[in-house]
Amino acid sequence: MIGEIDDAMRSLVRNAQGIGKDIDVVLDAPTTEWAARRNAPTVNLFLYDIREDTRKRETGFLEERDEKGIVISRTPAPRYYKLSYLVTAWTQRPDDEHRLLDALIRCFLRYDAIPEALVVETLAETGLQASMSVALPPPEDRAFADVWSSLGGELKPSLDVVVTAPISTGIVYRVGPPVTGGVSSDFEWMGVGAAENRVGPTVREG
């Protein structure tokens, strides 16, 4: 699933208006050493965080039915995971980087989810959309300055693009064959005198 989202992100950037075909699109960590080796205009899509979106966790099961509409298996509802990308532009001049960031914002704002044409392989298993958000405020437990500190580099203008993707648990519960027999009952004769031996309520006279 992660590989398919990586490919989708690169495809969106490479086909976006305002981003030249000569610009590299990479997934590398933008460390100080990486920046020193860079020798061409580059868009960096660094996947820096993966965590479950517990607000989307569902209980219950999804049912699979055959051509007659009979349930043949049940699977737990998919889990949703948030993949956070630190998107940066790298050129020789800050104003060129700003123009490239502007093109990137316009690129990602066109989509509320990964386009259907790019939803392939494991990303397509659940048949559900992988939603996207662009440049939202960071969670309270994380700051972008901390990300840059961890990378050992200086703070740089960036976009936070988050893809929330459904993932199948891979668990399948098979259902037994449907009941086809009718309802029947069986009565047993208790013999002569059985009725007289029953204990019933006592009725008092008077």
C-alpha cells in the first residue's frame, strides 16, 4: 500500500502544471548530506510519519455474498492509516523554490483523494478512497521544526500532505453452508396412566 501511494504522489507531481519535466521527484530524507549532493532542481516527497487514524476505526464485519445473495464470508472492517509527507522544493534561488511550492499547492488542492486511475494493486483491495489533505496545522504532539531537527537540517518552507488510506486486515471468517432442511418435531407417547400421574395445582373446596 505504501509503495502504491508513493507512486501516486510522484505521478501527481510529475504531471502537474507549472512543474517542469526536468525537475527531479524523489523520496529521500532531506538531510544536510543529501542537500549537499543535490545538483538539479528537485521536489522532495519525504514520508516522515505513519500512524493509524483511530477516529475512523469501525466495529463489525463486511459480508461477501455469492451470486444467490448468500453470505459466504465475513471480514473485519478495514483500518485507516495516515501517511504524512514533508513536501519541499529545492532550487538555487529562494524565489524559484517559492514558485515551485505554489505549483505544488495547486497540484494537490485539485484532489480530495488519490485519483481512481492511480488506485492500483493493494491500494485498491478495499474499494475505498484514500483521502488527501494539504497543509493542515500539525497535531499537538508534533511540530515541523522537530522533523527538521531530527533530519539535522535547517528549517525550510514545506507542505504537509497527508494521505489517509484504508488497509484490509487480511482476516477472513468463512461462513458454513446455509441450512436447507425444514423444521420438524417429534412426540413420544408416555403410556397409559401417564396423564393421571401428572402433578397439577390443588383445588380446595369450601
